[in-house]
Amino acid sequence: MKLLDSLRIVWRNLWRMKLRTILTSVGVMIGTAAIVAMISLSLGLRENAVKSLENFGNLTEMDVQPAYMSPDGQTPIPPEQMKKLNYQAVQELKQIEGIESVIPVKSLQGGAQIKLGRREGDIQLMGIDVHESRSSKSDEIEKGTYLTGSANEIVVTYEMPRMMRDVEKERREARKRNASGAGSDPMMQGGYPPYGMEGGGSDAATVDMVGKTATLVINRQFMVDNEPKFEKKEIRVRVVGQLAKSDGMSRFGGNMAFVPLEMINELNKWLNPEGMNQGFDPYGGMQPQQKRTRSRTEQEEVIFDSITVKVGSREQVEPTLERVQRIGFEIYSPARALKEINQFFFVVQLILGGIAAISLLVASIGIINTMIMSILERTREIGIMKVIGATVYNIRWLFLIESGFIGLIGGISGLGLAWGAVQLLNYVARSNPEFSNVLGGGGPGGPEGIQQLAVVPLWLAGFAVGFAFLIGILAGIFPAFRASRLSPLQAIRSE
């Protein structure tokens, strides 16, 4: 018997008993809709939990620091055995599977000012690996471009132009206040307004720095014959870009600028001519390491303030975190909570899906009942088919496909019903701010509101329809074998 003939016979039988087919499919439809709705709700809640976690930072970017506790979490690691955030650590991290880029960061170990025309302000310089950071930081540029690697380029934060002060204007106003007696105002101590009241934080006072040449001023102090000496270094730099406004949780904000890592290393050598370096000390923060206790090689070693690693997707966060910990480092990131979130919602999916699957199991009993009734009604037809040459396999095949089609019809209908219910639930969630307060309200920067309380991914839709079809096939096994074992002569004689 050809496949097309089998399908034609199956469709004719289903159409002949339309009401019974519809009623049986309704049970499968309800079971499928329940499974899809329950699992889609748990998936949606998980996505909202992860989005709330993302308010604390990019989950695919993680800060690496030396581990100060052994893997068992109970034994402290001696300081001399701790890993260092140096170039060797960068190479070790690059070898870890799943890490796309390793971004070392080193700050200027001293104060600096930036001057642009009549404006000036304090600035914190952060050296960064331009090549490694380009893929992630380029997306954060609001104006201009990111660093290209050329010397004397800087990228300023969103806040930096708003913190530039017009010093000459402040001095003139201070003289006017002193002349009019305003200098006695406790808010104007020294004749100058408090920092931020003049030229800082106001959009009206914002300076357009992108594309302009500025001057960095760096001062160092050193001793000559036990007398302090001061020296100033001025560097002409070009502001090539400005970062977008941060969400308030980024540690790279305020009066900060990014420069090539090589530039920071050179400036730190100038600031510390005797080889003093600052590195990470888990017991006391950033502590100087004196020249007299270090070899020449150690004096020239660069210890980074932090190293940021970036992975390709959230799914790679957990395995990458474990691999980084195995080589003696620790990761500090909101992504550490992803494992617990995934485990919790996996259990929720199993529970909700298991409860909904009970209704599909009940529906399968209905399919078995329908198919047995069909055998009793078509006993004579089965006998005639066997007499004219239908094999046992053909009979089994017909009944299996027929029961599978009942499951398939119910599965597709149930998927449509569940999709409609999910859309209605999402509409209610978007319309009701209480959902955002309860489910999306965590994290600084504030959520934009719940957009989807439940989601139906493509794999869930395919799984639901396929599972319903499989349930129909399994429910038809017993009726199919029963029909194939009928005696042709007895079947023909039956009324």
C-alpha cells in the first residue's frame, strides 16, 4: 500500500467521524496548551530575572581578580602564592575556551588635569588594551570614534565634558563677589564656588570635546637631598570619542578618560622613576611594593588594576567561570548568579511541565478509547482489506497514523490556544505597571517595564506539536496491534 493511499484512507476515516475526532483532539489540545503555557511562563520569568540582573552590568563581561581562597572556599592562599594580574595572566586567560577577549586595565598612579581652551578639570586616566577592547567599547561610543591605537588619543566619558570648569570666569566672578562682600558667604569659601556648582553637571555648561586637541598636565614629586622637588609634564592629546551615558553601575564613569595601555605604562614609569609599582593586595587593597624588596625584573613588571574577560554569550558564562577559577583566579560579576537562576527555573519548568503533562496523559486515554471504538465499527472493513491483500504491517500503519493525526491536530490547536493565551498575558503585563514593580523592579537604572511575561520560543512550539503527535502514536499502538490480529474470515462475517 502506497503512502499516499494510506494518508487518503486515514483522512477519510477521520472525516467520517468528525465529531469523535474533534472531541478526542480537544483533550490533546488542552494538554498541549497547558504544557506550552506553563513552560513559556517559566521561560519568560527566567528572562525577566536575567534582564533585571543585567541592570547591574553586562553579563558577558566579567572582572577577574586573583583568588585569595582555595577552591574549597575555606583555606586562604598565602600572598606569595597568589596569582598576579600581569601579562602572564593575560596570556593564561586567552587560552581558556569560550573567552573572546581579555582586556587589561591600568590606571595612572597619580593626579592629572586636562585643559581645553579656557576650560580645565581633573581627570582620571585609564589605560586599556585598544585591540582587545575595541569590539566591546566601540558599541558604547556616543560621539566620534573609539581608540585606533595611535599615540596620544583619548576617549572621554559622558560626564567629563560636563565637569570642565571655566577657571578664568570663576576667578572674575570670585573677584566681583569679594568686592561686593559676597566672599563672607560660607558657600563661597576662598572666593570660589563649591566644585560642581560652576561648570559641572549642567548641559548648558557642556563642552564639546570630541575632535579637539587638549593638553594633559601631570605632576610628580620626588626628593633631592631630602628636599621635595616638583616637575610638570604636559602632553598634547586628541579627543577622538565620547562614551554614551552609563546606567550608574559602570565603574568607568565620572571624570575619566581611556588612553592606550602603552601610554599609561610610560607615564607610570615617569611618575615612579625608582620602580615603585602598585598591585592588587587582597588584604590591604592597593599597596606599594618597595624597590628594596624586589628584583629588577619585578620592578619592571606591570601589575594591572583589573582584567576584564568577555565571552560570546550568556550560555558560556558558567563554564568559563569554572575554567577561570581552576587556574587560580576569581570572577566578580553579576553573572555569578546566573547558575542559581538557571537551576531554579529549570526545576520550575520540570514541575509546571509535569503538572501540565498529566492532562496530556488523560487525553492519550481518550485516543485509545476512540481507536478501539473505531476498530469495532470497522471490523468488516478490516477483514475485506486483509482479503484483498493488505498485510499486518499495512493495518498497523493505518491505525498508528490515524491516532498520530488525532494527536497532531490536537497539538497544533493547543499550540494556537497557548500562543493566544501568552499574547493576552503579555498584553496584561505591559498594561499593568504592577507587573514591572514585582517582576522587573530590581537593579539600578530602573527597568523599562515588563515587555514579555511569557515567551514561546521556536523550539518549544516544535517540541509541543511533536510531543502531541508522539503521544497519539503511542496511544494507537494497542488498538493497531488489536486490529492487525483480527481474523479475516471472522471480520467479514461480523455485522
